Amino acid sequence: MPKLTLVFAALLILLGIGGFVWSGSQTALLPAYPGVVLAVLGGLALIFENGRRHLMHVAAVVALLGALAPAATLGIRAAEMSALALTVNIGMLVLCAGLLVFMVRSFIAARRAA
């Protein structure tokens, strides 16, 4: 699961940097912030095997918050957004929610195996 977290973190960082380069707006960098946090947590989980479970649970919380933030923004003002802002928000929502789904499935499988 840490390696998959690193992949999703890299995708979030690329989404944020791409949005920033395209628009020049600093708010387009928002997906990069949870991406950096997820990258740190995934890297630490690879290093510290004993704390992997706790680090992945924290990463799941970050993914949940990373999915809730754009979902709330889209719910409030999707009609007022530019095409780029809409794309970045939907991308962040899909990536964070997708990672969260993979994590929950992994947690359930680990629990059943124990």
C-alpha cells in the first residue's frame, strides 16, 4: 500500500503543478499539498515497517480530506468555476477518492487475514 500511495501522491503533485503552470494561479497548486503529505507518509511507511499500519491510516485520513475538500467546492460553486479549476477539482476528487477506496479495501483484507 505505501507504493500505491506514492503513485497517487505523484499524480496529485503533477496535477497541482500542471494546473499552476497552465494558469499561473497559486490555487491550482492545491492538489499538490495533500500529494506532498501522502508522499511523506508513503515514504515513511516504506522505511518504518513497524509503524506502517498507523502511517497508512493517517494517509487514509489525508485522502479522505483530500476528497472532501474538492467535493464541497464543487457542490458550492461548480457553475462559477473556470474549465481549468473544474478539471483540477475533479481530478483531485477522483485521485483522493480512488486512493481512499484502495486503502479501505486493503484494510478490510488485512483485517480478514489476521
